[in-house]
Amino acid sequence: MKRDWDTIRRIMGKVEALPDSVSYLGCDAVDGLDTDACAYHMQLMIEAGLAVGTVVGMNQYVRLQRLTWAGHELLDSIRKDTVWNKIKEIARVKGVDLGIDAVRAIAALVLAQVLG
């Protein structure tokens, strides 16, 4: 399965919106997303240190409890649709694949442009 940054961004926003520290996000709470794709991306987020969560079995059931500091930082840099679309456009024009380091670097570039 291919990593999809739009899916990761969407899940991150849902995790951040959890009401308290004992709640969790399961794939059943992410409307319009295939359960397998959701579980896969949640597991990637845990592996990347973006979220704290639980994986049961071979990617059969995943739930996220919270974002990590790094997850909050990344979400803060890609939260606005205009910024996110600019990041994707720059990557496309420059022929850069969107790995986590590229997302962070391009987000910093966009922020520098905004701050002028």
C-alpha cells in the first residue's frame, strides 16, 4: 500500500480533536476511509513517532491516543489548506517525493515566504 499524505494529515487532525487524554481514535471514526488504508496509515504514524497508539495483531486493529510533540509540530506546519496545497505544488514542480523530511523542509520554505 502506498503512503498517502492527505490521509495522514486527515487522521492527524482527527487525533488532535480528541476531547481528552483517555479518548482514542479508531478507524471507525474516520468517515470515508477504507479500514485497511486507515489502519495502515495509523501504523505508519506510530512508526514515524507522530502519534502514540496501539496496534493489535498484524495491522488488524489500530487506535491512536494522541499526537506526539513531533506530530503536533508537523500538523501545525501543514494544517492550513492553502499551505498544504502549496507544499504539494512545490514538491510536484520540483519533482520531489513527499517524505517526512521533504514535507518539513517545504513547509519551512512556505512559512519563510509567508513571513517575508
